[in-house]
Amino acid sequence: MKTALSIAGSDSSGGAGIQADIKTMTMNGVYAMTAVTALTAQNTTGVSAIMESPPEFLKEQLDAIFQDIYPDAVKIGMVSSSELIHVIAERLNHYKARNIVIDPVMIATSGSALMKSDAVEILTKELFPIASVVTPNIPEAQILAAMTITNSEDMREAAKKIGTLYGCAVLLKGGHSINDADDLLWENGEAHWIKGNRIDNSNTHGTGCTLSSAIAANLAKGCSLITAVQNAKDYISDALMAMLDLGKGSGPLNHAFALEKSGGKE
């Protein structure tokens, strides 16, 4: 069985972070492992507290994983400090990790800031160059590309700018009133539009975590990047269309929709 590692924060409400990653990787057919970067006290309405893992403890987690069950892919999510980013970059380079997917989690769906400002520069300098793909949304891409994005052409320019600057493939996620739900994959100097339809569901907590984890799972199974992205997009669309409605804010997706379709629903 192929394996994937999530390096991310814990979401106590279960909709995002390592909880979403485990569910997504499992439903996409790979064995999921985690290295926890932070504990958060959060729910569908926001993040009320964050407690980071000590850098030395994160290193111990990564060593324990790579020395025993070597991951076929790695997804990196919430990493809020430069100290933790240094540890991740050093360990991934040490173990020659492959199929690295980076979701540059800067702002939660609820609007809460999840990354310290100095960590953004370290993230782009140390982790982006070793990534197979980086998956920013529109607000994150505006920070990374230092430009305003208001239309599809801006998306193309921003993805090209980020990819060229940091030497990585970029999946710039659409939405945010730019288009229906079309994402732009910039890979090897070429732009590929991954088409999608906007789904009328306000419960989008953890969509970024879910998409990046699904991409990592598909890369672990040997898919090309464009196929991994398309498969991941199909999965998240189905999870949204399941119309799960939990919580008082922007609720989580139904990661296990396929179990209900197969008769697992009570």
C-alpha cells in the first residue's frame, strides 16, 4: 500500500488540518501518517488558540516516520513559524523526500491568521524549491506574487510569477469571485486550466487541506501531476456536493461521501 505523510496542524473540530488530511488520504487509497506542527482550538466559526509543537519534537516525529515507514508523498499544511519550517526543510532534504505538496496555509476559512509574517519568507525560500507543487488560493497568491488578482489573466500571471520565482509547479485555486471554480496549474512553463463548476455550498471549512492531501495521495500512487490534480478536484467536488451541514459557521466537507454511496450510511 502506498503511503503519504501530512505535516500540518491539528483542527479540533475535525474539518481541516491533519484530521481532514487523514480522512482524505484514506478515502483516496493510501496509508496516512502525520507530523503535528501545532494544536489549535478551533471550530467552524474561528480559531481561538494555537499551541505550536517545539521544533525538536517536530524533528523527532519526522525522524520516527522516515526511519520506519518511508512516505511516498508528503503534504505540508499549517506551519506557523520559521523555526518549524527550518526543521521541516532540513529533514525532508536529509531523507530525500519526494512528491511534496505544499498548501501555504496563511489564513483560515474563517479569516483567522495562521502564519507569522516572517515565516512566509522562510517558507518560500526553503520549502517551495523542493515542492512538486504549491497550492495557494487567491488571497495567498496575491501575497506570494505581490500583485492583485481580479480575473483569469491575473491568475495566469500570478501562477507564472510564483512558479518562475521559486522553481516549482503552482496550482492556483480559483473561486473568490474570479471564476466559477476553475483552477490554473502552472507546470514546466505551461498553463493548464482545470475546469470545475461552482457548487452552491457555503460549508467549505478545510477545502484547501482536502485538495492538497488528495493531490499528495494521487502522486503517491504514481499519477502524473495533472492527473493527480484532476482526481483531487473530482474528489473535493463530490465531498462538497454531499452537502454536509455541521456547525454554526462554515462547516466541514463530507470526506467519507463514498461510504454513504456504497451503502455505509445508517
